[in-house]
Amino acid sequence: MAAQLRLPQLNPILVREARTRMRGVRPYLILTIFLLVLILTTFGIYQYMVSQARSGMVVLSSHIGQALFKGLAFTEMFFIVLVAPILTSSAISSERERLTYDMLLATPLRPGQMLSGKLIGALSYLFLLIVASIPVFSTVLIFGGVSLRTLVLTVLLLGSAALFFGAIGLFSSALLGRTVPAVILSYAIVLLICGVPLIIASVWSQFSNPQGQSPPPWLLYLNPFSAIVAVTTVVPIMPQPDVPFFSVSDPFMVIPFLSQFSIGIVRYAPDGPLLMPVYRATLLGFGLCTFILLWISSHLALPMRRWQPRWSDLGFVVVIGAIALVMWVTVEWWWIVPPVEPWLMPVDAPPIAPPMVP
């Protein structure tokens, strides 16, 4: 009876990708550089907060913890967006360039298993970097100010962004079949998703009618930087003139380049600043787009009869349909209707005094 029981076996493509990516000096060199960047970021933000305290501003321990967490989360998101596409852009094209793709197709593995093994195997190194950064993130616990909800949402955003941008590289590799064009196409898509919305948002107030309006939240729904800023930004419930808002706990509003990533996240209503939770649409959108890209890639990876329906399509249809159904049911939760800005509200005309009778 015991001999008849079989343990589940790992995907052989996943095992091979994980082993080959850890060979040589380069993986350990990248890991060292990544941790050094995080440590330098932590040190720089801490020194900035100390300088603010020395200049006479009110700096609480929670402000330091929030600023450190925000800076580290943003740095890690930037690293994921930069590295994830290049890790998967050669997943299919390298097999074709080495003339080993036909041998891979001759194995009993289905296209879905092959793609999932390639994607998870390539991103396993990225997940290793995220796990390795936990000791650096733990410095935030010394100062406090970060809730468990913020921590969980940040981890979800980082993981979903790794899968989404990895799927972009996998799609480019399956579409073009050559590594260099696939890398170029991957970063063009990344620039279209991350850079173009931020540029439009930064000039939106100049061309809006009337001028001065904030950009619409839907413009930032798929932008990972806007989502991570929306999760890690803390706004006061009521305006507190004695406690500065962004000038102390938010280094993004001080450094001009980084402040561009915060445009459109905070709106100023008559009752005070309001945070736009664009991360809700980002989480759902990344999940939907990831499975759509994997579905298309599973067809592009085939050498012939690419668009012939297969039984594996049923799984993709179920998952994509389930995510779309969740988005339709919870549309009021993630689709943001921004408040009317104070300077756009109609102003009551002053009463006209009756004419004086002589």
C-alpha cells in the first residue's frame, strides 16, 4: 500500500531553471548589490529625518518608521519593475536560440506547465531577493508607525507586481522568439505602463479645464509606483497644524524626482487631505492582466496550430472569468470617484444690499 503512494513531483522545468540561475558569481553579486542599496536607502532616509529634527521640526518615532518603510518599499518595487522583465525575456527565446526548444516540446509537459515552470523558475530568484530584504525591513519595527494591514498590502503588491512584470517578459519572449527584441519590447511595455501615466499626471493640471485639477485616479490604476505610494502614505484624519503632513514623514515630497510618483494620490477636500486607494484596482488589474498574458503566451509558445482551442484553455477561461466577476461585483470598492476639489465648488454670490431710499 505504501509503495503505491506517490509523492507529488515538482515541475522539472522549475527545478532546472532554479538550479541554472544560481550557478556562478552573478546571482550572489546581484544579491549583495541589492542589499547594499537597501541599506544605503535606510541610512539616507534616517539621516534626512535626523536633519529635520535638528532644524526644529516635530519628528516623532512613528514618522521615522513610516518614512523608512515607504522608502524601502518604493526601492524594492523599483527593483522588481527593473529586473522582473529581463529575468523572463529569455525564457522561450533562449531555448529557440540554443535549438533546444523542439526537444522541450517533445517532452510530456503541456505548454501551461512549461510556461509556469519558466515563469516561477525565473522569478524564484526575485522572490529570494524579497525574502533576503526582510532583515533590512525589520529596522522599521524599532521605530513603529507601520500597521499590519500596510505590511500585508505591501507584500501583496510586491508579489503581484513581480508576477505581472514577469509575465510581460514571458509574453515578449514567446511573441518575438529572440532575446534582444524581447527585452526591448518588455521595457517598452513597462515604460508605457509606468512612465506615460506619470508624465500625463504631472502635466494634467496645466491642460485641464479649468486649470489646476488633479489627474483622474483611473490614470494611475496600473502604475505600481502610485499603488505603493498609496499604500504607504499616511494622512491625518483631521488637519493638524502643529504636526507637519508631508514635510516630515514623507521624503517623497522633498526630493523633486521622487515627488513625481505621488501625483494624484492625495486630494485636498474641504475636510482635509484624502488618500486615493488606487492600489485596489492595481491588485485586481495585475491579476487579470497576468493570466491574460499567460494565456496568450501559452498559444504563442506552440510551433504550429497556435490558436487551436485546447482543454488547457478552459482553466484560463475559468480563472480570468472569476477575476472579471470579482471586479464587476466589487466595482464600487476599487473604482474611485474622487471628491470635488474645493476650488471647483460653486461659490454663493454675496447678498445684494437694497438701494438706499433718499
